[in-house]
Amino acid sequence: MSPMMTPDVQHHPADDLLLAQAGGQLPMGAALLVASHAEVCAQCAERLRQLQALGGVLLEELPAASMQPDALARALAAIDAPAPVAAKPPARGLPPLPAGASWPRAMAGCTATRWRWIGPGMYFSRVQVPADPAANVFLLRIGAGKYLPRHSHSDWEMTQILHGSFHDGRAHFGPGDFDVADGEVHHQPVVQAGSECICLAAVQGRVLFEGFIARRLGALVGM
């Protein structure tokens, strides 16, 4: 089952992220998160289309420049290259999801480890991104009413909510919502009662957990 547009998405990538995504400038982990969000958010999907169109217009208006010696050969090779095949919903290589939840089409080709127990009601899965094996991307599956240890970030952490919801002291995040947290953010996501929460996350740098046990656990799973 492929993701459907979610009409009540409340939290979106900022315009600078969408612009970088449109221009192909984001690291692969971040690009995966933004693409996953755009699949379920009509507003951001349309914004990306506008930015991509604007980029094409701006390129056409750039003054002519001298061509590199191999420019013609590269252009001809690009024309002869087979057209890219549209990504399909991944059927294998990812852990099971609850009924009604679905993996983003952007994860086609990705693989992930089985759900690993990291604490009462908490599971972790490492995601392998084919285009960038070094990308720090993972899945978190947290039970209803459970919470992650309080933490901050050495650089940034992006989160796309796939199922369920949580509150972290700043805002409530539900299915389809997108969040970015940096070193200025100290938060503790608490999953809402009634349903577990599954999130796709990408991290640049490290998650800085408070408390010795939480720090050790984060180091063990590579957060």
C-alpha cells in the first residue's frame, strides 16, 4: 500500500529545505525525509513543483557561458541514457508495519534491519540508503504512552511521522508531520495514549541524550 495524502498535516519543511530539495542539494538522508513528507503533503508537493519550475526558468535566463570541452559529449550521453524508472512502493527489505500504515515510496530500494528492542515498548531499525550507505537514517517504533529520553543534537535531526503521534513539549506531531531539531532544541518526545508511534528519522552528527544509560544506548545503536 502506498502512502495517501494526509489533509491535516500541521508541520512542514521550511522553504530553505524545499529549495535545497528542488535543487538536489540536500544530503541523501535529509532528501529521503523531505521526499517522504511530500508524498503525503499536497502543500509541500506543490511547493516543490513550483521551486523546480522556478529553477528551470532561472537556468534559462542565465547569461551564456563558455562550454567545457566535454560538455557536448556529456549532453549526448545524458540524452542516450535510459529514462529513470518511477519509484514503486518497496515490497521487501523493510520491517512490518501496523495495519493501515505504509512505507513511503521514497524508500523504494532501501533496506532495514529487523526491529531491535532498545527498551520497554521501544524498537529501533537501521535503514540502509542505497545512494549513500553512510547516511544515518533509522526507524523508531515507540509504544503508546512511552517516551524517549530527553536529548539535544550536535547538528540536526529530521523526523517524518509515519504512524501515531507524539508531543515533545514544543508541539504535537501526528501522521504526515515533519520536524527538524538542532542544538537549540532540548526535547523529550512522549507518544500519545491509544496507539504506538513509528517515525522515520535522519541525523547529521549525534543525538545527545541526557543520562548515562541513555547515552550508552544511543551509542550502541548509532544514534
